[in-house]
Amino acid sequence: MPKEYRRKSKDLGVSGTPLNEGLRSDRRAPGKSSQICDELVQKAAQISTSSEPGAPTVMDARRVPQVTITPEGGGSSREMQQEDLEEPVEGALRRKLSNSSISSNGSSVVESEDDLLSDNESKSKGIVTLEPLVDSGESKPWWKLKTIVHWPFSATQRRKLNWVQLAGHKGNFKAAGEGTILKKFSENEMQCFEKLREDALLPFVPGYHGIVEKDGESFLHMTDLLANFDLPNVMDCKMGVRTYLEDELVRARERPRPREDLYNKMVEVDSDGPTPQEHAQRGVTKPRYMQWRESMSSTNTLGFRIEGIKKCDGTCRTDFKKTRSRQDVIQVFRDFVEGNMDIIKSYLSRLMVIQQALKTSDFFRQHEVIGSSLLFLHDHTGNAQVWIIDFGKTTALPEGQTLNHNIPWQEGNREDGYLWGLENLIQTLASVSSEETSGETCCSVTKENSQTPDTDGQ
Ligand SMILES: Nc1ncnc2c1ncn2[C@@H]1O[C@H](COP(=O)(O)OP(=O)(O)OP(=O)(O)O)[C@@H](O)[C@H]1O
Ligand SMILES: O=P(O)(O)O[C@@H]1[C@H](O)[C@H](O)[C@@H](OP(=O)(O)O)[C@H](OP(=O)(O)O)[C@H]1O
């Protein structure tokens, strides 16, 4: 999320959820609606072999407008943050996650050339060590809580935590008490969590326990969704056809600020990506970079994209910038679950329940949901869950205005294509299952193999 959204939480006066109410993973394990899944799988089998229009696509991907921002003036680059991975790590997750080969930037050695070359050092890409918040002054209380939540943790519970962070910036998360984490405060995200307390989406978002402040820095205290898993497999899918706010476009237009770091990331993936002017000034604006990312990946064509995967063997991949066709995505999912169709069916069930909840959610109707992800988690016990995370760029609409989430975006209408993306994600997962069942291989020819935006037959 952008830094301007990460403001301090002075005197917010909000209340937190008691911890025992927030640790809800057990009672929220996905149910198995296998009959619905089987029907969906059959439907997907028909769709994946059909090139006829009229299948579930509800929005034309070619109609996602590419709004051009002319870059001028000087560049600005991101702050670099150091992460100390050499200090000893305590806690159960050390055992669970330690079989990976972690490079100096916290990612595993199995990343592709794409990301080894392209990723900014401040981005997180896999297994990281979360530091606890530590006391810096004897006379100060260790925690100064801004909420009425009672902080129950003793000094011995201030431990480091080996953790999986597949997206976002390094240093955004800290270890907290058992089963919980702290995320750098963002006004937007805090307001979302507060509103979600009363919403149909509550069962699908991490438990929220209020705001914690230490030495002037504020954090959102939330449930660690990994806590109840044994050697979890984790996938982050960023939802929607648009990954930047309309406000970001307006700001970039008023004051274009080409960034050299984004230019470098673009060139490393595609040297022909920048325009001659961008090459000349070695900078691209943020919306321009974000639009390019959307068009290279499946964001524009399918309404979601894979950001990263960590598997139970400790390997991590974040080299999905060019994973664009439905068939590519199917192959990534198949590899993620290692052919286990029961996991796919559990994921499908959960996604369909989430889809229903989204359709009834007041929160969803009243917010532009940008940059939010679905976090997929499963382990060898068969436990498989999907959670909605990251509300850093989820923004309330003006009073009385609502979104459809299923119609094309045009600047000004603030549509995000979330439901379109979710429908495509469901159909894609169903295709994984149907192809496995019908014995087709990952090389099956479908329209998506063409690498062109597939807009009328998905
Ligand atoms: N509650 C949670 N439990 C477990 N893992 C989480 C949780 N929240 C986030 N993560 C992990 O951290 C990663 C980054 O989370 P998130 O997207 O919220 O961060 P961010 O800094 O807002 O990212 P960005 O800058 O891309 O918006 C996720 O991909 C996931 O791996
Ligand atoms: O995935 P990539 O290619 O590394 O690109 C980043 C990604 O799109 C993030 O979503 C975005 O943060 P926000 O969503 O918070 O805007 C970040 O912007 P940033 O560099 O300004 O942080 C981009 O650099």
C-alpha cells in the first residue's frame, strides 16, 4: 500500500475485538459443497473446451482503459529497508518453515530470472523473520494501547517469528502474541476492519484486535492466518482489473513523478516496455507502471493475478509477472496443490461461499476494492482455507453511491472488476479439476493459450 495511506493513529478512539473472538480459524474452516463443486467442474469442462462466446465472462477485458500519464520532471525512488535474517528465531514456525533456502533478501533460491532481476529490495517475496516490538525505555510502558483491548502477552511472548509474506513491503509486519501479527497502520485499512465487524464478510477476513502503538508507530493487530497450519502452502492472488486508485491517476496527472525504480523493474521484465520518452528519462509514473503490470499479467484479462506462492517444502516463487493466460494460471494452481483435487474442491467451495457473501455485503457494495488479495492456504492434513486480506487501498464511496464490481471500469465510475475476477478465478479452478478428471494435460489447447486478451469466450 502507498506510504500516504500509512498514517499514524493518533486518538482514534476505536475499540478492538477481544482476542478469543478474533482467533476464528477453527470455526471458519470451509465447508464442502461437493455437489455444487462437481456441477461447476462439469460446467468448467464445457467452457474450457468451448470457443463459443457466451460463457461466464461478464466483462470485456479489452475495455479496461489504459489511461496514459505523461511523465515529466525528476524521479523518486523507494526507501530501502534492511532485514536481519541472521539472528536466531524462536517459535514453532521455525521448525515448520526452516527447510527452505533463504537468500539475503528473504526469498528462496528457486526464483526465476524474472524476479531475481526485477524485484526491488524493499519488496517482500517469501519467508521473512518478523521482529517483535521491543521496549526501548525503562520508564515507558512496553505497550501503549490505543484501544480498550487488554494486551495479555508477557515478555517471554515477545518472540521472533518465521513467517511467510508473499507481497507488500518488507518491514510492514511484526510478530505479536500467539497466533497474531501486527501490520503497519493504515487509516484506510483500520476503517475497513472497523466496518467489517458488522458485515457479511466478517467470517472471511482476518480477526482484527485493534490498534497498537509503540514509540509513535502504530500497527493493526490481527490474526495470523498461518497459525493453525502445519507446513502451510500459501498463495496470494491479487483481485480486480485495476490495481491503483482513481485518485492515484488524478495525482499523477496533476503532478507526474517518474520513478527510476519502477522504470528499472519494467525494463528488467521487458526492455521494450518503456516508451522512447520513458527510456530517455529513465523513469515511469506509478499508474503507468501499474497499468503495464496489469497488462503483462492476468489482471486485465482475468481480473486477478497470482502474486506469489510458498510451498510446504519451503520453496517460494514470486516470478508471476508474465503469468497471463488462463492455461498458465491453471498450471500454477495444479502445481500449487500438487495434483490434489480434494484441495481444489475445498478451495472452490470456499470461493463460492465468499462470492455469495460478497453479493450480500453492504461493505463490498459501498467500497472501491483495490489491491486486495485472496490468500489461499492448505496443508498436508487437507485443511484448505481462503481469506480476504489487505484493505490498504480499499476506499469508501461517497454516501449513497455503490459499485457493481462486475462491469467495465471507465475513469470516474470507480468499478474494480472484483466479482468478474472472482468468477474467472472460480471457473479457472474448476478447469483445474475438470482437466484432471478428464485426463487432459496442461498443454490442452484452449482459447487462453493464444496469449491474447480473451474476452468473449471464457
Ligand atoms: N493476517 C495474515 N495472516 C497471514 N499472512 C498474512 C496476513 N496478512 C498478510 N499476510 C501475508 O503478507 C503478505 C502481504 O500482505 P498485505 O498485502 O496485507 O501487505 P501490504 O504491505 O499491504 O501489501 P501491498 O503493499 O502489496 O499492498 C500477503 O501476501 C501474505 O503472504
Ligand atoms: O508488484 P511489483 O511489480 O513489485 O509492483 C508493486 C505492486 O504493484 C504494489 O501493489 C505497489 O504497491 P501499492 O499497491 O501499495 O501501491 C507497488 O508500488 P510502490 O512501489 O509505490 O510501493 C509496486 O511497486
